[in-house]
Amino acid sequence: MVEFNPDGSLKLPAFMAKARSENEERMRCQRCLKVRRELVSFTAPKKCLLHLTLSEALTDNRFVETIYNYFKDRASVPSKLRKIDEKHFEVEIGTDFRRCTGCLSLINEYGEFLDGNLIEEKGCCTFKVGNFDS
């Protein structure tokens, strides 16, 4: 059943509202990283963008560049890291056959560094993790 707010907008289901508030709390109080995956160019050559947002509890952002450089040295995927400000970064993932797996590998490395405290948002990414049938 669809419910509406007084202003006419759709009301979020309880489980989604709870998850959103938990993620906001994690970004305020814990050492956490939010990653949003976006497909920037839908036609060849395809290009993706990872938006990285550091939580308020993370005061040292050097790990972002360190992990990225380690990834870049061994990946076949062309990529660029851009620092927006102290809490926001963008990683551009260029065209390559292994673009999606390289992207997920980088995300997993950040998650490993933060002991799994990572919030991942799919954005408009079309890659389905673990589903190679479609």
C-alpha cells in the first residue's frame, strides 16, 4: 500500500526510513565511508564514477589516496582520483573489459580497511553483483 506525506510526496516504507536513519547515524558517529556508484557515460566508451564521502569521525583522509594508488598500480582499468574537499573524493573508472570488477575491487579494499563499515549506494550503476545470467 502506498502512503503519502502531508506535502504529497511518497512516504518511505518503515524499513527504508530505518535504514536511512541508521546510515545517517553511522556517518555522524562512526569511522565510515559512503560510496555511490554512478554510470556517467552509457555509450562506448563507458565511464563510471565513484563518489566517496568520509564520515565526520574520520579525521585523516590519507587512506583514500593510499588505497587508490595501490589499486591503480595493479589494475588494468584506467582510473583517476579527484579530491573535492577534505571529506569528498571522486574516482573515475574508464573503459576496460574489467571495469565493473575493478570498481568493486576498489570498493572492497576500502571496506576492508574500515572493517566493513561501508555504506554502498548503487546510484545508476547497471552492474549486478553475482548475477551473470542476465
